[in-house]
Amino acid sequence: MTDLVRTDLAEYAPASNLLFNEHIRDLIQSGRKIYHFAFGQSPFPVVESAVQALKDHAGENAYLPVAGLKQLRQAICDFHQKYDGFDDLDPEEIVVGPGSKELIYLVMHVFNGDVLVISPSWTTYKPQARLAHHEPFVIETGLEDAWKISPKIIDDFVNKNQLKKNRLLILNNPDNPTGTCYTATELQELSNTFRKHNIIVLSDEIYSRIRYDQKHVSLAKFYPEGTIISTGLSKWASAGGWRLGYHMYPKQLSDLRRAVRSAASHTYTSAPSPVQYAATEMFQNLDLCDSYIKHCSRILDAVGSYCYWELTSVGVKAVKPTAGYYIFPDFEVIKENLKRRGIKTCEEMCKAMLDECGVAVMAGGPAFLRPVDELTTRLCYVPFDGGNALSYSRSLGMDKDLPENFVKDYCTPVYDGIQALKKWVLDQKSH
């Protein structure tokens, strides 16, 4: 049997981050000493109240409503009223699914129009768009823009491209892979541009609760009628494997919500029942959630700042991360030195890093919609014992700052890995 796969998917490949993570895990299991900065998974234990609730509801085996348990959707509204100031959320405008990833794909699948993605971008947006029969348009940004779009960038892009009447932009804020966040002023200015160009925005805010200063602002505050908010439990609640995400729609986009809910009924049916009940109880314990979020955020702030200052101290360029657990360093400073070794692409550089200093990072390149010869990488600063770091932070209390040696003492693999990477960069500069 031949020609079984759609011709437009002839070169389709598995998610690059998941595939590379499996490769690195195999190397570690074989005995290799590797500093694994290549996979973005929360290092912390799942919120304790949620774990107990999951045990309590393990026997729940009935199918739940396609859009999600009504109590869960109401708890989600209350949660976002507290954190985002959304006072008019309607549980009926929320769709719960087995991870926000699935819901993002379904939005693209039912959407009638053009899909726009930003470079650099999370590795899955473009492949999802292609799987949903779209050939996405890519909007370029640069390090000089802090990897952010602006009204001018959007205006120029729309004027240069023949786009359909309906446009869907995927915006990641806070951003993966760069760790950057948009300010309220930037979002307000962008909202006017989105209205002008009839651009609906799917605002992926999965990292919003772990913005370090706890001052996340959603695009929906300025562009409520055209923003779909996508988020879930994987990042702030450290429950990636639980596969529970949700989308919040404005009433103006109810047709799109109904189409997604219909598609959900024909694909995944509903998110797992025990997880939905457990998440409901977790969301209802806002004080515990708040304490957990603040401790995790300040730990990640300390680790991210350490990575930024250490790497930039040897000439590596980067934007200081302000949320999540990613930094997107550019190793341009050693580009000519690497060329003399025959290393010309980011993939080749990352292989040399892995072989020579045991540091695993993901190459920028096509996976993140960057040029192959640009020496950007995504570095995830999470290979440390989050349980131990969280216990120490709690014992210290939020009224006291983390000590100067915190990363070295409680996030030692990150400390050692960055030092190894620094030494490798200095070695290349000396060639």
C-alpha cells in the first residue's frame, strides 16, 4: 500500500522537543553525564491539595460534559477573577480539554481563514496549523525587538501579504521559547492594530501564573471581543502529565467555541473525570494556590536571572526572562570561531555542546521558525530538584529573600551546567 499519507504532510515529523527529550533521556540512562536543558517541564511537585483530591476521586468513571464539569468551569471563572480581574466570565464560554495543546489544534482545525504564527515560536504551532490544513504565515521578530511583535510589525506584515478576510494569530504571552512578557501598554497598542486588521488572537497564556513579578496582563483586558485565552495546569500547577487545559471565549466568538466543542465531542469526548474533579477542588483552594505560585515563581526568577547574567558575562546575547523557565540565548559571539571548526549551523553547534561539555539545549533553527545559521537556542532551566527548592523557600517564608547562593546550593545541576556551558564558550573564543 502506497500514498497513504497526505502529500502536504510528506515531510511531517514528531514534535521536536518530545523527540529530542527521549533521545537525551536514553543517553542519561546509558550512563552519560548530561545537563538536560532541552525540555520544558515544571521541576516542582504537583500542588499537594490536587494530589489528594485526585486520590479521592480516582473512582470517578462517568463521562463528563464535553465542555467540562460545570463546577470546574465555575471554579476557573473564580480563579481568573482573582488573578486577572475578569469580572464577567461565563462558565458557558469555557471549554475544558485534555491539555490546551489539543484545544489549540481544534481551534485551528475549525477556523475559516488564515493562521498567523510568530517567529520564534513554540515548536508545535506551525505543525498543528499544517495538520489542520493551513499553511501558516510567519511573522518575523528579532532579539532587538525583545522577540516581540509591535503594531508596526503587524501593519507591515499585513500590507505585504495577501490575507483572507479572517485572520487568527497565535500569541504566546508569556512566551516560549524566549521567556519574555508583553507590557500593558504594548498589549493596548497591539489591540488597536488587531481590530484594524480583523485579527482574532488565540492568546496562549499557559505561563501567566509564573510571571515572576505576579503582574501578568492578558490581551483580553484590551481586546476582549477578539481574544481567546488558552491555558491549563501543566506549567503553574506542575501537572503536565495530567493533561488538563481550557479555553475561555468571548461571547462574540461563540460560533467558534461551539464549533470547537462539537469537534471535541467527535474526538476526545471529555477530559478525564478524576482529573476534572481534582482540579475543581484545587481551584477552590485559592490561598494554597496563591502561596504555591509565589514560591515557585521566585525560585524560577532566581534561576532564570542566574542563567542570564552568567551567559551574558561571556558575550552571549539574550533577553532577560521574566516568566516561565526558558531563555533564548544567541551564541553569535562564537560564530566565526565555530566556522573555523566547520560548524556552521545551530544544530551542529548544539551537537558540539552535547559532545564536548555535556550540555543539551534545543537548537533555534526551523523548529522555532528561525534561520538554520542563526545560533539561537532554547535553554530550559529546570533540571533541579524542585521539591527540595520549594521546601526551602517555604521554610524561609516570602518575607525573606532567597540567599545569594540559593541556585548553587538548591539548584545545583543548573549551576553546574551553566558553568560548563560558560567554559565551553570561552574555549571556543580562544580557538
